[in-house]
Amino acid sequence: MALAGYDGTEMGSKYPTDAGILKDALDLRGLRASGAWFSTFFTAEGAGQQTYDRFRKSVPYFKALGIQHVYAAEVGLTAHLQPVPVFLNRPAFTDSQWRRMIDGLQQLGKMAADEGMRIVYHHHTGTGVQTQQDVERLMGDTDPSLLWLCLDTAHLQVGGGDPLAVAKQFATRIC
């Protein structure tokens, strides 16, 4: 990555889970952790507390790497990790599931803010937050001080949206 001119990388599931080992490897190459992926499961029955617990457990790792942006996506009930067509099988959340997701993300946003971090929502193809309308609803239903937006122009375009319009509409919330 460094040889290609990058100065950072997003943390994902393929990196070492020991923050010290990872930080040393990044430092050796002049790289930093730009953010970390975090899957949420608020729409799955009974999985909210487990999502909060995983976040709490991840905070020391995030902090040791200097991570300030945590890229979250609701993956409960998703199609994107299944061997099925994502557009035909993406979840359509019930009002109750949507509310659980919103409440969960808001609480996660408070937890992150208390640790000097931000929750930055990554809408994703094959999930319940895929289309421009989904992103607009999510941003409209959440507190701008608690939830930010990772504007993935490719996912939005593939989902039939207008990335430029969304960028203009939510410019102050894009990280």
C-alpha cells in the first residue's frame, strides 16, 4: 500500500487482531489506520446488546490504533454475503426493524462520541440501507451529531441513486 502511495488503510477482518503487532507493522511502512469496519445487527431479533458488547470490546483496539472513524453497516438479514442475487434478495426492514436500527445506531454514536470517535454509516448493496431513499431516510431519522455518512458512490450508483445529489444533500455529514 505504501509503495502505491497510500498513507493509510481501513481496518477489516483480515488484519491482525493484536493492536500492538498491527501498529508496529503499519508504522514500519509509514501507514496509519484510517478507520475500522464494524458490522451491526440491530435488525436481527435479540442481537442489539451483543452489538453494543462487541463495540465496547473493540474500543481499546480502535484507540490503540488511533482510529477516530468507525464505519458501521447494518448487516442483520443482509443478502450481500449470501450466494444469491443481492438486488432481488436485499432485506426490506419492517418499521420495527428500522426503529431498532435507528435507536441502535444512535446509541452506538453516543458510545463512540464518549470515546472520541465517530460512527460513520456505510450504506451497502444487498443490505436494508442500499438506495438513495434508504440513505435519505437514515440521515433524516438520526442525529447529525451522532451518525455520519460514508458516501460510497459505487454502491449508491449501483442501487439506482444519484451520488452527486446525495453528496450535496449531506455534505456536512460526510466523513
